[in-house]
Amino acid sequence: MNIVLTGFMCTGKTSVGKLLAKKLQFEYIDTDEIIESTIGLPITQIFERYGEPYFREIESKVVQEVSKKNNCVISTGGGVVLRKENMLNLRSNGIIINLTALPETIFKRLNQQPGVRPLLNKPNPLQEIKNLLEYRKEFYKDCDLQISTDNLSIEEIVTQIIEFVKKYELGNTN
Ligand code: S3P
């Protein structure tokens, strides 16, 4: 069984995923990293040179491959939820955890890592975050557990996930 992390950009998937993998002694996989090494370019340049539809095609292929693995923490790009086929693949052997955050929190975190998120490279990034979140809200609900990360430390989020996974494996998630 894999643990899959979904969520909007800057919701903490990478930091949470790395600590979670360490604690569970699972392999940590980041689909964006695989895409970058497959194409040989950073995500921003893939978007610039080839456009978003091309990126989404590669993303789906990578998702299909990583979904076949076992005992991995899989951190996904924020838009992975938009394609049903991605979710079906990830769910085939995975528990899906969705990390959420308020637009203002995302905006603050975005400013700490400038220039790596092409979709938010807009004149008004906060408004763009709000627009995309609104559009994607329903897609992010397709998960086994949603955790709001605004007021939690990485450690606390990881603890919540581990507790949920234990219950999930016992067949009791209430
Ligand atoms: C995207 C999120 C990014 C990356 C790409 C598109 C999105 O990943 O896959 O820039 O559509 O939300 P992170 O969520 O890791 O930033």
C-alpha cells in the first residue's frame, strides 16, 4: 500500500512526504521530480517550452508507473487530481491524503519559494490562487482524508496521517 499526498501548490506535500516516508521507512517519491529528470528540464521550463497539456501527459504517464509501486509515499503535483485516470491509478494501491491551506497561507508560502510555480507566475498571484482553488475544490475532495495545514506543524500533520493509516488498515476510519 502507498500513501499518496495530493493538494494545491504550497500545502506542504514535499516536507510532509519526506518526514512521513522517513518515519514509516517507506520510499519517498515526488512525481514532479520524476517529470523533471525524465524531460531533463525544470517544471517552469517544461511549461514554457512545451506548454501545460504536454506536462499533463507526462504527469499521467509518471503517475501510472509510480502507482504500480508498493510501500511508497508519493507526493504529487497540485494538478494531478484534475484527471480521473490519475486518481484511479493512484487509488489502485494507495490511500489518498489531501493537504489543504487557505489562499493567504499559500500566498505566504509561495513568496518563500519564488519562481518555481509557473501557474502562479501572474500579475495577481493571490487572486490566481483563489480562482484555481475554487475550480479545483471538488477535485481535491476525491480523497480518503483531508487535513487543513494552516495551523499545524509538519510533525503534527505526519502524526495525523500515521494515525489515520493505522485505522484505515484496521478497516475503521471513523
Ligand atoms: C501544479 C503544481 C506543481 C507542478 C506544476 C503544476 C499545479 O506542483 O506540478 O507546476 O497544477 O497545481 P506542486 O504542487 O508540487 O507545486
